[in-house]
Amino acid sequence: MAKKVLIVGGVAGGASTAARLRRLKEDYEIVMFEKGEYISFANCGLPYYIGGTIADRSKLIVQTVEAMADRFDIDVRVSSEVEKIDKTNKTVTVRDLKSGRTYDEGYDILVLSPGANPIKPPIPGIGEAANLFTLRSIPDTDAIKKFVDENNPKHAVVVGGGFIGLEMAENLHRRAVRVTLVEAADQVMAPLDYEMAAIVHDHLADKDVELILRDGVKAFADNGRTVLLNSGREIAADMIILAIGVQPETKIAKDAGLAVNARGAIVVDSRMKTSDPHIYALGDAVEVTDYINGQPTMIPLAWPANRQGRIVADNIAGREAAYPGTLGSSVAKVFDLTVAATGNNEKLLKRLAVDYQVLHIHPGSHASYYPGAFPMTLKLLFTPQEGRILGAQAVGFDGVEKRIDVLATAIKGNLTVFDLPDLELCYAPPYSSAKDPVNMAGYLAANILEGLVDTVQWHEVDGISARGGLFVDVREPFEMALGKLDNAVNIPLGQLRRRAGELPKDKEIYVYCQVGLRGYIACRMLMQLGYKCKNVDGGYKTYALVKGINGDQGEKLWHTTQDNGVTEVMTDTAKLTVKLDACGLQCPGPIRRVFEETAKMREGEILEVSASDPGFKKDIASWCDKTGNTLLKGEFDNQAKKFVALIRKGREEAGAPAAQPAGAAKKEGATLVVFSGDLDKAIASFIIATGAASMGKQVTMFFTFWGLNIIKRKDKPLVVKDTIAKMFDVMLPGHAGALPLSQMQMAGMGPLMIKYIMKKNNVDSIDTLIKNAIAMGVKVVACSMSMDLMGIKKEEFIDGVEVGGVASYLAATDDAGLNLFI
Ligand SMILES: Cc1cc2nc3c(=O)[nH]c(=O)nc-3n(C[C@H](O)[C@H](O)[C@H](O)COP(=O)(O)OP(=O)(O)OC[C@H]3O[C@@H](n4cnc5c(N)ncnc54)[C@H](O)[C@@H]3O)c2cc1C
């Protein structure tokens, strides 16, 4: 028998229901009420129209009233608000918003897809803020676009770091509006866990979006020209976007006595039926079951609304259909980044006390040798026994959502992590690797669950370190410039097998590398050699990202070329000598290549390096800083999708004028390379150094080879050493007090005589000379290369000694009028 079906809401859920129902039931009378002027518009595209990516407004309207009526024979009534439901008589009261007239309409079946409204709390001053906008509909979009077009705002405050807030931040930035984003939580993008969101935070900083976390809006003042935060901070704003979430638009359902949850979402069963047998509800307005944990939740996304629309239509048409719950698969573009997630995150699993395992990997988006490959960060959560997939998150520049989609499919297909290596996914170099990131995640998860490797997480590192845990850094020495854990012992992976004897067998060893892979290999090696070993999951990269290590370095040097049409022009191309393409190489590959190239270059020459590793931006800033080179400029080329950095060999302040012609600059420094370990030469070098320092010179003393003995402390701590290093220890003087003389050694009498003469003539002892020099600001640098060769550790040096590469010495000579080799 033909039925009369009324649908409230004419966009995602409502329009899907109507279209499917007509395809199933030609004889049903279908009426769709929409209080707005448009049906079936692209809510998700609205921010991009404001930003200009979608230029043609008509493209936002996926289906017109006329087309819907013609094609599907649906009675579409726009500007028609359903104000009341009478369950008993099965009627609704409708107001024609154009004429103001109200009328009743009877139904056999009623479908509610009214969506959710942007939350607009009664914050003091909100009513007077004429420059404040929320975004849900086409009229909202028109209002925001008009305001930007006509008022040319310079600064916007976006309140809320969810996907609408972030999309608006990006699109206002595209319109050359400076953005401050205020978020009450400690991170943006709630579906992500903190360490994954940290990548987004970092990226926002790169894009000059000011991010204020853990702060909320207390009030709006001056008609919205000032935003007052709880912290007391005041921000001037030309415009404000409020995007702090949505609440179900369910007043008519509540008034009609339908069951709703505490937040007003309509309660439905698996067939999307409400507490009334003649009323269905769907979309943003309903409570759903979390597919992973089975708990009731609300997940306002377009896929569930569309899927539920079809299920509702099927059920109305007599085809049994059930909605199994929502996984929450979501993706967002945040400037150049893609951020995607599915299932439950770690925060939620913790809150629900679900037992889980976690892993982080940083694979490439496709084969590294094919241009345009970008590393991504992929996090996988799974149960510790069966390996059931609980959730996944990924952040990167390319291929991110594809991996999350595969994992979302795996979850729905009830696959476990043990099935992931066996997923035969498409492969050719431009698209993936023969071992896709999803396969890799599966391999690692299986390794963990099968006990082949044990891991610790980034948030456990500090605690382990504080308890005196032994960390072994298996990266190459040149990677130390990217930062390292305090007290970590550096044994590069290639040396580990041979040097394993330096490590204790009775103590847990925590191994780490840059991204976790070499750490895993090291762990396997050590475990098989009888050591107790755990790998720091995700490597130093994950830890450093969360800790904000290197966070400030080089920020101001990075610009984007495309976003707002502004391209900062490089100031010093004249000396560009070497171009290096490090695209496709994963960390530390690009840094290694820079290291190799700069080693061949002369002081002052400039290297242009391009890399696709997103971490390269931070790494290169840090590397330049630590190695005495100058990062002149860095930018992300959106079109070519790569980072391009200009590095001047040697130290020069960023932004300072180009190198002066030889002889023109005033040389204020002095450098001394102390190669010798003889007492008399050590004394002479420190006397010269303190003399130069007292004349106002910036003095750098670079101790290398035997010179390192001069700066060793008397009360050295015990450090783990290999046999050769131990032999050096026995053979060489242990501290400055035990240095020999270059001439007249006289079976130890010479040094004693010198010390006596110095005392008699009121010349400070060598120990005092060293202390004084450091106190006067003399930079005492130990050569890292010689330290490695001689097995000397930083802990063996007196306080105040820095460890540096030869680049730090060379950088210091730049400004030095005095260069001595002792
Ligand atoms: C700016 C923006 C960007 C988004 N981007 C994404 C994205 O990228 N990915 C994603 O998955 N989701 C996105 N969403 C969310 C997605 O649009 C929603 O989840 C989806 O539209 C929900 O569908 P719905 O049918 O429940 O509600 P809606 O699509 O909002 O439709 C509800 C309609 O009902 C009408 N209505 C309400 N009450 C009445 C009444 N009493 N009488 C008559 N009509 C009524 C409303 O006017 C509204 O037009 C975005 C949303 C916005 C606002």
C-alpha cells in the first residue's frame, strides 16, 4: 500500500533518504521540508568557496529543488520549517517562512534529518559582535565571504580547532587574513592523539597561524573588535569565526516527547527508528553506537548521514536494513597537510580502560626514489592479544587518507593486524612501495604481539630517563646535531654488533633511532645476543615532535609560496654554488646528504637543497645551528611539494647583509685549535685565550686529539668504553694536572718545575686558567670527531665544555682576526 512519507531536512540525510525511497517506491508520496532556501548543498565545500578554491558558487548546490522534483517526483518545500510534531494524530505543523502562514500535514511515516547547529554559547558580548560568524549554511557562507570581500579584514580570530575551525583558518589565510586560532583543549583535531596533533600544531606555526591552546573565550568587547580570553589575554580582531562544535537541532523531537540523550540527540535503534514506531531519525541529530567500543556517541559526519539515509529508506520500503555503528573515519586538509583518522584514539581507549597496544611508523607515501615521495606518520592501535584493530591515525602530505581508508576497511572486514601484511595492495613507484605503509604497520604490530620486539612510548621516555634508564642512540654521529636524549650513549647501528660488549647485560637497554626502524633492528640484534632491550616506538622523531625540540629554530625563515600569493624573494643567490636534490630520502637521508655536500664546500658558499621529508624543515634549522652553518632561507614549494632550503656554509646571522668583501668586515673574534696535550702549550693557549677575551674578543678554543686531555675533569664519572678507548684511557693523561711537557720532560720533573715556577710568580695553575677562561666567556669546544675516535665521552670533561663538529670551529674562524694552531 502506498504511504505518505514526510522528511524534515533537505540536505545530506534528508535528500539521500528521499532519493533512495523514490528509487524503491514509485507510488509513495514523498514531501521534503527544508527551512533554508537550498537543498542538497555541499556543506563540506563551504570553507573552500570562502577561500576561493571553489570559485563558482553554483557548484555548491549539488541538486536544485526543480531537478529533485523533476527527477524524483518529490514535493520539495524550501523555506518551510516544521515547527511541531503531533505523534498521536501523525501530523506536523509547518510554517512557510516566506508568507508566515502555518499549516498541518499528515504522514504515515516521518523522517527527521534536521542536522546540528553550530554551538553559540551566551558569552558576554556575543550578541553585539557584528563581525562574528558561524558556518553551517549557504547564507552563513555568503555573509562571511561578503564581509571578507568588503571589509578586507587583516586579522581574524578563529575560536575552535576542530576541522571547520582549521578549514576556516586555512581559507582565511588564503584570503591574506592573519589568523589566531584559540582552542580550549591542549590540541587541535580531537580525533587525533596529542603527539599526532603536534604535527598539525607545528604546521600551523609554519603557516604563521598563531595557535593559542588551553585557553577559552571569556567575552567579546568593542562589538567584537576585541576577544578576551580566560587567561586575561586580549586579542584585537577584525572578524571572528566561532567553530566550537555542533549541537543536534532537535527541539521539535524533544517537544514531541521522542527519546533523546543528555545532549539532545535523538535515540534510535539499529534500524534508525526513534522511540515512536512511525518516526525515523538520522544524521547529525541522532545518537549512534561507536563501532569499536559499542558505547553510545555522537559523530556528526557526512558519511553516516548518507549511509543512514539509504538504510532509513530501505526500512520504510520494507527491506530490512541495520546500521552497525559509526567508526568515525574522517579526513581534513590543514594547509599542506592531510590529517585522517578512523576508529578509537588512544585518549578514548584510556578513558574506557580498554587494553591496547600502539605503534608509530614514519613510512614514505610512495617509493622514495620516485619524485614527490613524502614521509607520513601513521599510528595504529590494536588489542594486545588478538590484534583486533581499534583505530588508526595518519598525518602527512600525500597518500594519508588512502592508508586510513584501507585500515577502516580492514576494521569493518574484521581483519586483525596479522592480516595486514597479507593485504595485497596496488603498487607501482609513483603510488606506493612494495611494502605499503599498511603492510609495514602490520609487520610491526605482529612483531610486537609475537614478542619479537618490545617498545616504549614517547611519553614514557622522560620517566625512564629520570630513573636512570640506559638509552642507546643507534643513529650516526652526524644525526646528533638533530638533538638527542640527555645521557644517551651513541653507538651507530653499524657498530653495534662489534661494540655490544660495552653494554650491560643485566640492565634494560632502551634503544632509539630517528624513526624506529633502526631501533627495531638494533633491538633484534641485542635481544639475540642476550640483552634486555626495548625500542622507543616512533623513534626520536616522535619524541622530539611532542617535546617541541628544535621547535623555535628557523621558524621565521620558512615561508610558503602559494597560499596567499606572497613569495619572499631570496636575498642572496649570488653565491649559490651547489644544488642538491634530497627528495624522496627519508630522515636522516637529507641531512646526511647536506652534511656530505657542505663538507666539500668552501666557507661562504651556498647550498640549495630540496627535500620532501616534512621533518627536514626542523632538522636543517637545528643542524645549521649546531654545526655552525647559516640557514638563509627555507620555504615549502606547494606546487612542487617539496621543501627548499638555502644554506650558507659557515655562520652568519640569518637576515644579515650578504658576506662582506674580504678585509672589509671587522674581525672581532679569536680562534685557537689546541691539538697538543702538552702542559706548556696548554698554559700558553689559555693565557692567550684569556688575554684575547679580556680585550673584548669572542674567543673559541677548539680542542682536538691530544688537546682533549687538557679539558678532562679530575673526578671523571665511570663511562662505558670499548677496549681501544680503555687503552687510550690508560695511556693518556687523565686530566690537565697530569699533562706532560713538550720539552724537558725529565722523568716528570719538568712539569713539576713549571708548576712551581708558575706558583712562585703568581701565575694561575692550569686548572684555574681553564676555569677563568670559561668564566670570561671563552668558548671551549671539544671536537666530536676526535672524541669518537678516542672513545672520550662528554661526561669526562670539565663543566662548560661544549661538543662541536669542525663546522663550529670553521664558523668561529669567520669572525676571527686571530687564528692559532697549537
Ligand atoms: C562547513 C562544514 C564543513 C563540513 N565538512 C565535512 C567534511 O569534510 N566531511 C564530513 O564528513 N562532514 C562534514 N561536515 C558535516 C556534514 O556536512 C554533516 O555531517 C551532514 O551534513 C549531516 O547531515 P544531516 O542531514 O544530518 O544534516 P544537514 O546536512 O545539516 O541537513 C539538515 C537540514 O535540516 C534543516 N532543518 C533543520 N530543522 C528543520 C526543521 N524543523 N524544518 C525544516 N528543515 C529543518 C536544516 O536547515 C538543514 O539544512 C561539514 C559541515 C559543515 C557545516
